[in-house]
Amino acid sequence: MKLISSGDRIKSIRSSRQYKDWRKKVFEKNGKKCLFCGSKEKLEVDHIKPLALYPNEALEIKNGRVLCKKCHKKTDTWGVFSSYKDKSNIHPVLRGDLFFKLQSLPQMIEIKDKEIGFSLKYVPSLKKWRAGYKFANINLTKYGDTFEDAIDEIFIRLKYSK
Ligand SMILES: [Zn+2]
């Protein structure tokens, strides 16, 4: 099993042609102005669900919105996972222990030549959160009553399985 760091995973998504297409389509959908303040300067395309937490939804058009740089920085998920100059910018639920755990979890694992991205999902039929890596018959996931619990479980599983 090969582990790909979250930083490398994000870099590879951001440099892909599909990502450039995604940005273009989000601009087409939203128009070339900030969704919050209407500014037309320094526009950026933001992932509503942070790229670092939801890499599988990185290229979904409905997961993108256009914001100006100022408004983008004010969002509570801005820069999740990037190195922080100002730690107070970290999303409250990601501070401390949970933030450390999420940062340590690989965003991508490679098993039998298959690349599987990290996913965090609520499973309504079980009323539980599922965190981990799942593709076809490969299932490396853990459940929890809250997403914090699910992240805890998969973190422990991976940490002690090496
Ligand atoms: Zn704005």
C-alpha cells in the first residue's frame, strides 16, 4: 500500500486539466463576480466543501463558487490544510486534535494499482458517518456516530496498521 500525502494529492488535482475545466465551468455558472459582495476583482474559485476533506467532490460543478480574494479568506473553510500564518483562521471544528488527525490521514491510497481517495460521508441508512477509503471490493473505512468519531476510528486504524 502506497500512501500519498494530502499536500501531494491536492497539488495533483489543482494541476490537472480537469481542474482547469472545472474552474471554467464554475465561472460560466456563477458569472465573473463575487457571490458574496459582487466585486469583479481578484476572483477565485472556491470549493464549498473543502478540497482537502472532500477530494472526491473536487470536480463537481455544484461544489464550486466564485468569490473575491477578500471574501474567500473570510470563509470558515479557507485554507484548511495549507500552512497557516494565522492559526485562528482554521475552521473551529478542525482545530487541535481533529485538525492534526485529518492532516495526518493520507488523501489518497494506492492498493493493487487503484488510487482511492479519502472520503467522509454521512450514511443515512445507518445514521452514521463513514470515513476512509472505499472502491469496489476494497474497503478500508470506519464508522462513527459523528464525523469526529469516524475520523478518530480511521486514524487509529491506519496509525496502528503500519
Ligand atoms: Zn467578495
